Amino acid sequence: MRFVRMGRAVLAAGWLCLGGTAVAEPFRVDDRAMATAALLRATALDSRLSFQIVESVTTEVGPRLAGSPGDVRAVAWAEAKLKSLGFDTVWTEPVPIPAWERGEGTAEILTPFPQPLTITALGNSVATPPMGIEAEVVAFPTLEALAAAPADSLKGRIAYVGQRMWRTQDGSAYGAVVPMRSGAAAEAAKRGAVATLIRSVGTDTHRFPHTGMMRYEAGLPQIPVAALSNPDADLLERQLRHGKPVTVRLRLSPTTGPERQSRTVIAEIRGRERPEEIVLLGAHLDSWDLGTGAIDDGAGIGIVTAAATLIRDLPQRPRRTIRVVLFAAEEIGLVGGRAYAMAHRAELPNHVLATEADFGGGRVWRLETRLPEARRPEAKPFATALLPLGIALDGNEAHGGPDLGPMRAVGVPVLTLAQDGSDYFDVHHTADDTLDKIDPAALAQATAAYAIIAWLAAEGEGDLRSGAE
């Protein structure tokens, strides 16, 4: 266990200092709090509030690429929505971000068999020359195969990496394949390529390319990079198998401008006894620009906002403060999460628990903790209250959510409510990420789970803070 001491806040309620080691009072929940959790569960399952919030953001704002006019509208929408729902305090915090706009993108096979290709630029990609790039394609099955190619072996050519993603309930395949998206352009540039194409990081068979962030390496040429839809990647590979040179023309027109400012939107339900202690429910406000950001992350916004609102509507406020944080600029590199951790570094030791909803609108099926083994029994109240929702207590390596990484690294305890992502990557980062992909019943179940976790963490006696590693 690691715990970073940050000023006097380390002596927050619940901690005892014994021989210089911080020891937390055991976490426990009384019968009254468990009964309230059961009431929350029933109320959330009958409520459509989380779906109404997703409907609102996708209809009234739509795409909200960080730094775009849609992002500005999203911040205004979130402020107004949280105030209308009756949170005690609502405010925003500035997040400086790089400015990138997609522009247009086209591609076509010129030889041996001319056909158009459906593509999209990856986030942060540079543009091609205005007339485009025409070059022969060299294919690699994986990023590792590209990285093993000899120096200068791709001079004047377009590198194509065709690693496929497979379907999993927990989304674990994403972590295995996404390095192709982020790193292919740099590896291709090292070998003299003039552009890069990749197979979309997605599990669908529809003609929707998946965007996402990529990275350049300092000191290397910055070459344009785009993702092919999975059917178009199949088409390209079939032509390559004919054994004849395949030539592609690629045109991309993204632009990068001066640094802009986005904003993280924050709201609180003030605790009745320990208002300085915080239970954080997070989601991210921005989205990519191709769809309307329903599953990524409109669903998360709806889940955490509705969960906190349902707690606010209880007859008695929770003992601790519940803070909803709608992070800015997650899609372009977790910028808002890092900014929050920096801005709130003095009070991070007072964050007694954090969790984030950023995996669509599927049902929660697993609870993951991050506690020393000796303290895992203290998670029993959470597991007991979640069991009627079909949620089982499982692993002990919770990450909490992507924006929580900087907080988790300095000792903030996290729990993960793992949602069913079997079809999440069918529409993730595509134009097909729209409201019709949300199942209101599944979203209500997830909202119930987040409400229960937040309520028990905010109302329980004792402390989980020594559980972070």
C-alpha cells in the first residue's frame, strides 16, 4: 500500500497515526444504510432519469470534440443540467488543451482493382498534401511485425497494419490492440513510410471506421494516419493477396491550431457530517466528433449524474460529500483527469473513494476492488447490496476508470463496476455512436449499481483509504 501525504489533510477523519504509519478505521455499514441502499436500487430500476440525461446531451449538444464549438455547448449544457437537478454547488474548472479538427478524409485503391475506401483520420494526425498521397501499400499483420521491418524498407510507401480486435465482455482486447492505433505511424515513419493505414480498432463488420488518438515521437517525421472500416480493411487485404502491387491515394485535411481551453464541470451534494470527505463519481463530457457520443460517454454522464441525483432525493443526506466530476478532454489523452488531480492535489487525501463510468450503457456484472487482502472483507456491504442486481464481487485490481489514473497513483481508493462490453466496440469512436444504441433498462441497472456504491461509501463508518495501492 502506498499513501502520499499531502499537508495536514492526511490527518482527515478516520485515520490514526501509529508509529508514522497511516492506519484506517475498518469500513462498516449499519442496517439502516443497507436498507436505504435497497430503496435506492428499487428507485433507480424504475427511473428513466439516466436515459433522459443521455437523450438530452445527444439531442441538444451532439458531438463534443474537445476544443470544438460542440465542447463549449456541452459545458454550458452540463452546468445548466446539474443546476436544474438541484445539486448544492456546480462549478467549472479550466483545462488547457491542444486544438485539432478532423477536416475531410478520402481514400481509394488505384491499382490493381480501383475501388473507394471508407476511412477516417486518427486524432492528432497531420494532413496529407492537398492533392493527397499516392503510393504502394505494404501490409503488416501486427504492430510488432511493422516494428521488426528493416530501416528504410518502407521508403516512399504507405504502411498498412491489419491487426484484428476480438469481442470480449470486459473489453480486455482493446488494451491488446490499441497500441497499433497509437504507435503505427511512428513505427512506419522510422522506416521511411509516407503515410499509414490501420484496420479500425473495433469489433463490428459495418462500414464505419473507428477513430481514436494516435501519437507521434519526437525527432521523427510526422506522417498522416487513418483507420479503415473493417470491411474496407478486408477489401484491401483481399487485393493484396492477388500478389500485384496495390496503390492507394489518400487525402486527409485535419488542422492543428493554437491551444484552446475546455472545462471540467463539477457538482456536489454536501455531506451532513463530514463534508470535507469526498466520494467521487466520474464520467467524461467530451466525445469524438463522428457520432453523437451516446455510449462514449453520454451513458456515463447519465449514470453518475442520475445516481447522485437519486441520493440527493433521499430523506437524509449522506454523511460525506458526493462529487460528480464530468472530466474535460478525456478522448484526446486524459487531459481533464490529469488537470483535476493537479488542481485538487491538496484535497486528494480526503477522497475516500472514486469510480468512473466510461464503458457504455451495458449492465454491470462485476465489482472489482483494490484493497489489501486482509481488508477485502470490508467490501462485503457493497457486494451484498449489489447481488440482487446480478453483480458479483470478483478481482482485486480495480482501475476505477481512465480519468482516475492520476488519483489512483497517489493513493485515492477506487472501485470498478465492470459493465458488459460485449458489443461496446461495435460502435465505439464511430459515426454509429448514437442514442438508439442505449438500452434504457440496462442503463437503469448500471445507475442503480453506481448509486448503491456512492451511497454506501458516503454513509458508511470507518475508512477505505488505506486500500489504494
